[in-house]
Amino acid sequence: MEYFRKYLNAPQGTAGQPTGVDTVERLVDRVQSSTLLDDRRDAVRALKAMSKKFRLEVGTQAMDVLVQTLETDRSDSEITGYALDALCNVLSNEPLDDDDESNMPANLPGDLGAQFTEIFTKKQENVSLLLSLLEEYDFHVRWPTVKLLTILLTNKGKDLQEAILVSPMGVSKLMDLLSDSREIIRNDALLLLTQLTKGNTNLQKIVAFENAFERLLDIVRDEGNSDGGVVVEDCLFLLTTLLKNNSSNQNFFRESSYIQRLTPYFDLDSQHTHSQAGWSAQKVSNLHLMLQLVRCLVSPNTPQQQITACQKTMFQCGLLKQLCTILMASGVPADVLTETINTVAEVIRGNLQNQEYFASVMAPSNPPRPAIVVLLMSMVNEKQPFPLRCAVLYCFQSFLYKNEVGQSQIVTTLLPTSSDANQITAGQLLCGGLFSGDSLSNWFAAVALLHAISENDTQKEQLLRVQLATSIGSPPVSLLQQCCNILAQGGKFQTRIGLLQLLCAWLIDSPITVAHFLANSANVPYLITQVSASDSDENESIVQGLCAFLLGITVLYNDEQNETFNKGSLRQIIEKRIGLETFTEKLSQVPKNESYTKAAKKPHVSYKQSSEVVFDYEFTRIFKALEVEALDAVSTDAGRKENKAKLANLQQHEMVVNQYKDIIQEQDQRLNDLQQKHLELQSKHSMSEEQVQQLKDQVQQLKDQNSLLKVQKGAQSHPAADAKKEEEIRSLQEQLEKMRLDNANKDSVIEKLKTDVTVLEARVVNTCSSEEDKENIVPSESEVLQTTINRLQNDLQELRTSAAEKDNEISRLSVQNNEAEAEIQSLKQRLESNAETQADPAELAKLMEEKMTLQDRLRKSNEENLKQLDKFNKMEEEKNGVLSEKKGVEEELETLKKEQEDLLVLLADQDTKIANYKKLLKDNNIPVEDDDDDDDDDLDEDLDDD
């Protein structure tokens, strides 16, 4: 936290008023020291109230206390909710209110929430604590916990993803939130899961196998499919995240028959949206995400086997039919229609069954027209939105991809037929677009024709039969010648680029087409002129490179039928008029262009602006395959080796350029990484400062423990103290043994008294049994004697009772003595253990070294000194407690001594009484004998009573 101290030192209050730092510090102390829950709750509530305005102060001083509150007081939902809300305010990077921003220091770091998040997530137990709080059903606990986890994932997604991944049942607890009956928690859980699964394939798989697809699709259905609110949008976005570029989840989605559940999403008839007025902004967004969800399953980036299986399922369940219905429906917004066309394109791409179905789709017009014709009408119409025109081209390309039947159908519409001349065909639209005044329409039509003949020699020959009527009264011109004528006229850049790509693809692998091209004597000079030009414009260099490529193709696929432009003559013309070096240089300019690189990445036509339209994906694939062959074809036998060397150098140069590009990208990435690391190092620096502070506390604790152990060791090192304690124990044992002996002596004395009294009573009875004696005895004397005997019996009984009580007292004292002896022994063992710990010289040396290293820093902080003094006082209290225990043991020993002395005095009194009783009996002339047993029992009872 030292990193933030410079910001905490900024003045925040006026003189005489407490600053935010002081207030937060007092509240933190109140939370830590208060024993009443109400007091702690009030303090945490105040911290929550300050957490927005004083984020820095609360984050640096109260974060640990708030986490501790979540652990200790989680049974109270109110204080737990306050603590979670405060943490949300501290860790969030959302913009503050104007009033809050005005009270913040001006030099605070912009990513304060991210830095606090890193500190928070460094402890895995913090994340585990939040996951455990999700088990609480109370709204004031569960909802802020969800928000806090979402904030953590937003700030430090990668770190928290790893923490949740290793947490037992962590993902399951998050998935259970989708079943919460409270919508606000369920909806926020959707955002949480979206952040959780972003860019992490493993978590995506775990969430998917936690029945995520079933739950999300149920929510979408219950919310009204595409007519639902923002909840549907969140569900669809999460589904897209789980499926995109994750073949395992895609396969699981298909095998679990979830594709069939997507079909109702596109049933516009049941949703009553036949006009654009019925399309709300939310519905447009929902349907857009539904279409992206379908595209995730059939994207060209997906493995082909997976694509084929999904395309088949989509056809069988009627999903393709529903998409085509939207395609032909009226009132559909342009952006939804554009995405629908892209989706249909990928559903039918490379799948003959789906392509045939698409060809059979008819638009609901009068007369009905094929869907392909309606789409091409939009493509060549310059008034249509640019993204829509690109989507139509992509759909047309996908329809013709690996579809020779479809290619034949398109080319056939270009040939003369006996069909209705008023009926618009695809061929008419393509030719109209090819020669219109809109350069973008020229490019779209040329590329569309390129795909109609790509890798199909039959259709290339059929296309040669196409004749065009340029003007009334003029003879018809072939399509090939018309393309060359437009090219020679100059025209706009996109027009020329589109026609050159079409001509290159048309001439490849088709000697007949090459012969027709060379038959026009103006074509080769035009190409020579273009390649030999020295224009430095980037666009013109691309045109020159394509002209060089087309010239190389005429040599490569030349059938030698044209004597003027056979292979040998063309090579000589190129070598003399252009030069092999210039030819190679012009040809190499094409793949270096950024537009070429972008177009070669994926077949999807995705341009933001019309000016970006230059190359087609299929053409880049052709160029890459034939570049070297075309270069070899124009080289003479003598210069072929030199040309190969130059080509090798050129390729090496291209590799170097690509390497430099990669290096630049790596440097950019490294720069971003370094910036990120710089931020991380700043955070780590603050954590290091905090660790240093913790080490200071630990060293002080070790220092205090060291002092205490020294004192204990010093006390233990005196043999006199040990001897004194052992002597006290022996003395206590001797006293106990003496008490036992005294008790035994007392028993023997009592038995003797019983015997004497019994003898006396027997003699009295014998004396009184004779009649002569009875008459001689005076009644008063007999009564006195009987009274004396009764009194003696009572005294004996009292004496016996007192003796029994003393026996119990002796037993109790014996138990106390044993407990005291065990406690003394335990204290002795603890002292010995502390001495052994203290006796480790290596550890003591290490502690002393750490103490000396940090001693100077410790002295600088007055606050730390106060803490040290407080800890010292606590240790003194513990020491006084030990001394009090020792004093208590000594007092118990003194008590035992006094009780023993009292017992001895009592026994002495008993002896005196017995002697007096004997004397009294003798004074009454009653003899005492040992064989009088019966009367001795009575006397014994009297003695016990006494």
C-alpha cells in the first residue's frame, strides 16, 4: 500500500476538520475493536457511504477489514451487504459523479480499480470467500457478490478465471445463479458468465457441460424469443461466446439437438412483424445475435466436418427455410437483412443439397422470381447500402462454391435462349452491372462472373459464346472482347481491377480462351504498355502487377496456334520491351499490397468502405498458386536460372519484409505488454511495500518473543529455583503422607476408645444385674450414671461424624494436591520447551540479523512505536498472569498446611476428651476393660458425634 501513500498525503480538509483519511482510519479502528455487532455494522455502513468519494482511502486502509468482516460476520446479512457494496465501489472502474470527482486527488492513477483488484485477487482465499457467499440466498448478500465478481472479471479477467477454474465447484455455484427466481440476480449472472468465459476455452467447456445451453435457451424462450428484452440479448451473447471458435462446444450443441431449438427464433409469421414499424431496436439487436449464433456453427473457420454436419441439421429442421423466408420478406430492416444474407451464405456454402434448395427459393413477386435474381438486383444497384451489396456477393459466391450445377445455371442465363425476353435473368443483371457506370457495380459483377467459371473449364468455354450488342446497327461483340475494350479505355480503378481479375481467372487452364484473347492484336500491346509504365501510384502499381500476371498467363497456357504471339515471341517482347527484372518487380508488387493480404485471410466479403474493395479471396488463392509458374513461363532458357535466382531473392526479400512486419507487430505487442507490466509492477511495488510493513510487524513480534524467551530462559537457568520447586513438591508430598498417618493413628485411637467404653458399660450392666447390688445402689446415683453414659455415647457419635468429615476433607486435599502437582509439572515442561526453542543459535542469529536490518526503519514511525509499547504491555500482563498462577499454587499449599494443623489440634482435643471420659468413669468406680465389645460400639458412636 506504500504506492498509494503519496496520494493519501494530499490535503483533503480544512484546518480543524477531520480529513477523509482520518475518518476512514477511525471507522476501521471501530470495526476492528468493537465487540457489539451493531457498532461494527454502523462503521461498515459509514465506510460504504465513503467508498465512492474516498475510494483511495477506503481501498488502502479498509479493504482487509472489509474482507475480514465477510468472514467473521457473514451470519449477519446486513453488515455483509454493506461490506460487499463498499468493495464494489472501491474496485469498480466506472466513472464517478461530478461531485465525487471534484473531491478526488488530481494525480490519482486512472486504473485504480484494476490495481486494487490485483491486490484483492492475489489471495486465492478471497475469491473462494466470494464464491462461498453465493450460497447465501439473502438478496443483500447474493446480488452484491455477483456484482463484485463481475467487476473483478472486468478488471483482471485472466487472473480471476484461473482462480475460479481451480476453485472446487466454483463454476457450478455460478451456474446455479441462472436458476434464481429473482430476475435481477439472474440477469447479472448472465453478464458475469459472459465475462468469465471470454477467451477461455476450458471455462467455456465447463460452463457448457453444466447444462448452460439448456438453461439459456429456456430463458430465451420464456422471455419471448426475439421479441424479448435485453435479457434475451445477454443470453444470446453468452451462447455466442460459448460456441465461437470452440469446436468441442459446437459438436456438443449439435449432438444435443439444440440446433432444432433455434428454428422458432426466425418464425416471423408467429411474431407478427410484417412491417418495419414492428421492429424495435431491441428486436433488431436480438435477431442480429441469433443470426450470429447460427454463423458460429457454420463459419468457414470451423472444421469442415463440423460445418457439413451442422448444415445438414439446419436443412432438416427447417432452419434454412426460415432464413430464406426472412430473406424474401418485406419490411425487414437493412442491417437484419444483411446479416441474414451472410448467414444463408454460410449455411449453403459447399453443401450441394442446401445450394439446390436455395436455387429453388422464389421471391413473392409478380411474376415470381428466383431469390438469386432478386439478390443480384440489389448487388448491382448503387443505391442499396454498401454492406448489403457485399453480403449479396458473398452469398452468390457461397452458392457457386463447389457447385458446378449452379455455375452452369448462371452461365446458361448469359447465352442466347428462346425464353421470355422480358424476364430478368442473373446473366442479364451481371452483364448490366459489368458495364454500368458505377465502378463498384463493375467490380461486383466481374467477381461474380469469376466465381461462375472458377475451376470449371467447360463454363469458361461456354462464356466465350456470350455475345453482346453494344449499339444499334453494330455487330455483336463477344464478352471477352468487350471486357478488353473497356479495360483499354482506362476507366476507374475498381473497374479495371475487377476486369483484370476476371480475365486472369478466365484464361487459367483454358488455352482456347488464351487463343481468343491473343486473337485481338491490341490486347498484348496494351498489357506491355501497362507493365512497362513507371507510375509510382499505389493503385497503378497494382494494375501493372495484374497486367504482368495476365501476360504471364498468356505465355503459360499458350497453345502455339497464334504465330504472332506464341510463347517464344511473347518472351522476346517481354524481355525487350519490359525486361525480366522489371517484369518480376511489377509482379511482386501485388502480394505486397495491404489489400491483397487482407483479402487472402477469409472468404467473407467484409469491407467497411467501398474504397477498400480491391481483391477477391478466390483470386488471391489463384495468384498465390500460379505466381511462380507465370514468372518462369516468361523467362528464356538462358535467363531462367537468373530469373529463379532473382525470384528467390525476391521471395527472400518478401520474407524479410514479412519478418519485419512480424517484428513490428511483435514490438507493438511487446510495447503493450510492457505497458501492462509497468502497471503490474506498480501494483507489485505497492504490494511489496505492504509486505515490508508486514515484515516489520513480524520482526517486532519476534523481537518481543525473543525478549520474553530470554526472561523465561533466565528464570529457568537458576538451579536454586528448580531446587526450591522440587523441594516444595517433596514437602507437599511429605505433608500428605503425614496427614494419612495421622488419620490412621486417629482411627486406632478411636477403636481403643470404643473398646474402653464397651468394657465400662459391660461392668456397669454386670454390677447392676445382681439384686443385692440393685438394692444397695441409690436411685439418684444410678440415674446420674445412666445420664453420663448417654452423654458419653453422644460425644462418641459426634466424634465419629467429625472423623468422617475429616476423611472427606483429606481426600479432597489429596486431589487438589495432585492437580497442583500436575500443573507445576506442565509449567515446568513448557518452560523447558521454550528454552529448547530459544536454544537454536542459527535461528537466533537469523532473527537478530533481521532485527538489525529493519531497526532503523522501525524507529522512524511513532505509530509503530506505540504498537510496540502496546504489545510489550500485553506480554507483561501475560507474565503477571503466570506469576499469579504460581502464587495461587503457593496459597493452596499454605491452606493445606493450616488444615493439617487444625486436624492435629482436633485430634489432640479428642485425646484430651477421651482421657477425661476415662477419668470420669474411674471416678464413678466404673472399670474399663478391653473385652466389653457391645458397649464399646455405643461409646464409639458418642465419640463420633462429639
